[in-house]
Amino acid sequence: MATEVIKIIQVIPSTALGSLNPLNLTLTLFDLPWKNLPTNQRVIFYRLPESSAESFYSLILPKLERSLSIALHHYSPLAGHLTWDAQDPKPCILVRQGDSVTLTLAETEVDFSRVSGDGPRPAAELRSFVPSLKASDDSASVLSLQITFFPNQGLCIGITSHHGVVDGKVSAMFIKSWAYICRLQEHKTMDVPILPVELTPRFDRTVINVPTKLEEEIMGMSSKYRNNMRTLKPPPATEIEADTVRATVELTRENKEKLKERAKNESTRPLEQLRLSTYVIAFAYAWTCVVKACEDDENRPVGLLIAADFGYRLSPQVPDTYFGNCVFPIGLFGYEAREFSEDDGFVKVVEILSDAVNGLDTGEIESHCMNYLDGVKKIKPGALIGAIAGSPRLGIYGVDFGWGRPAKTDVVNIDRTKGFFSLSERKDGRDGVEMGLCLNKSEMNIFLSLFKNGL
């Protein structure tokens, strides 16, 4: 049961609030590391069991299109292009009159409950619900969207965005803004909604106060170690092996508290040195289960990658509604699988992550940048790298277009790399988190057993 593309629409930012102002936004230090990395891809499923084809095409879809057009007026760079002219030292985002976002409309007879579920399911399935992003060496679209209709079951909104332009926080702001406008139109409270302050993006790039030389270092790394300095094209999606499955696991509030107590009791560090946040606890626990599940060589090189938010660590702080990346990769490399596969592996990862987070609060961006560049040079071939995409703070399960909470949300692009997780709040609104990951079937069975029994 394939997903069939019905039509492709070009959605132009609305002019109801005035004409679109041209923009030229250069990339900053926090955008550059991501400029040609894989795109961000997310799906959000909404259960609508009473949604006939007639109601979808005559009521739901027009509201989504209209509210999207208005939202794009506020987030006009998403309709623009990331460009890199030969004479420019770094890329920039250009927004012009007539720019648009590609919206793909699709339909499928796939079982909604299965593809939006938590249990192991083919990892490749979700790829049909997210659109591709047009990109070349010197130009790339910023955003592409897809709405997939499941007759009498629900719908899925697929979002693909260029990581060199927006991080997860900005993407979540835009989705919330789109939903906010759609929801108000649903209740006809106003014709052209104005966004609340917390959803109104700020495009001023001068708020990023970092030395220019660091940008040059990042650009130099792209040239020397990736041999692709002059391209904006993300790498093509890798083929997914037939036995690769995706699953979602949960950590409840009780689970988190037990793991925190375990870390306190088993670590020899003073308590004040441990950062027992939800992020650290969840990452450490899930990562050690993955290392054990995938352990085919105890000497295999492994490492961790943190996307650290520097928005509130700069001086002055970056406004919460700044449009652009504020995250920078922090690499923790040079470990081997056997260090995390023993009984004390969980506590070791807690200590490693605690040291990294504590270092973020004391060091300057210059030192973190140089440490990252040095660390990249030390990554060994075949290394298993753990990383997390998303955050419970994004609040994606609170995105209501007028039909209530999502039935499920997933980060699709974690299927590219074994050891990458998605992280979000729990769908039922209770305290805790849910994590998604992709492994081959045998590894997933081991992981799920370890994850459950370890709690």
C-alpha cells in the first residue's frame, strides 16, 4: 500500500498583513556546522476517524493551506532560499517577492495505528510521509511540507527543513504558529491572526556575538576534512536495510527518579558535580543499552555528540524567539565499547555528560569550538556515535491545529545513523519522556529487553 502523491502546491506567504519585505540574512557560527548535514525531518500524526475524503478536501485542507500562507508571512525566510554565490565567503538566506514553500498532498491506505505506534515497525515506512528538499551546491530550499491523508483514519504532517537555517527550536516555533493560526480560523475568532510575542520570530543577526575567526575555523574544517566546502547540498538519504526497525520507548517519572538514585549511589563523584537532568539520565541510560545491543567488538570506538544550546550562554543572551540556529555540536570522542557495556556503564556516561554540561557553563564558545574541531579529527572509522535530536522542551505534543493533541510525533532522519535518538515529552502529557531509535531487528530485540529489564 504505497503513498500516492495527489498534487504539489506552491504556497506563497500571505500579503493580507502587507507586502513581503526582502531579506538577506547571512549564516552565523551556529548555522555553519550544519550547512550541508542531513535535513531535519519530522512527522506529526493526528487521529481523525471521522475524516471522510469530502470533509478533508473541502474543509481541513483549505484551512491548512490558508493558515500556512499566513504563518509564512511571519516566517518569510522559510519561503526563501539558502544561497552561496562564488564571490561570497559564506552562505546567506535570500527572501524575495514570489518565493514559496512546496506543499505536497498525498494519500495512503496504510494502517494509521501501526505507522503512528510505538512498537517495532519498518523504519523505511516513515520516509514516504516527509518530502524532499531541493538543493544544489549553491542553492537550497529552506522548507518543504507534506500532508498525507489517511481516509477515515487521520492525517500526517511531514516537515523537512534545512539544518543550516533553523534548529529544532525554530522549527517548533513555526509549527506552533501555523497551528495557532489554523486553530483560530477554525473558531473564526479573527480573519488574519497576529502571532503572540512568544511565537513572533526575530531576524536580527547582530544578537549573535561571537568572534569572526571562529566562523573561519568552521569553514576551514569543512574544506579540509569534508572536501565539500562549496556545497549546500545535504548528503543523499542512505538506503535502509530491510530488517531495520523503528521503536519508541518511554521513561516515566518513576523510572527517572530510580535512575537518578542509581547514579547518586554508584558514582564516586561529589553530588554537586553530577548533572542529573532528564536529558543526561535518558541519554546515558538509552545509550548504554544501545552499546550493549550492538556490541560486536569490545574495542569498537564509540563517542557521544551533544547539540548544546548557546542562546542563553552568550553575553548578552540571545532572545528566545531568534530565528536561526543557536546550537553547536560538542563531541565527546575517544572511548571504546567495553567502557560502557559493563554494569557501571550507565554511571560512566552520566559522569561524562555531566562533565560536558558543566564545561558548557564555565567555558567560552571559543574553547568549545576549538575542542570540537580537534575532536572531529580523532573520530575513527567505524565509530558508533550516540546523539539526540529533539527535546521535551519543544512541546511538539502540544501542537493543536484544532483537532487536539497529536497521536504521535517522530523524528524521521534518525534512521540514517545507528545510535541516534529522538527525544520528546510523553504523548499522554504525563511527566517523563519518550525516545525513538532505529536498529536492525535482532539488535532492537536486545535493546528493548535491556531497556525494560534495567528499569
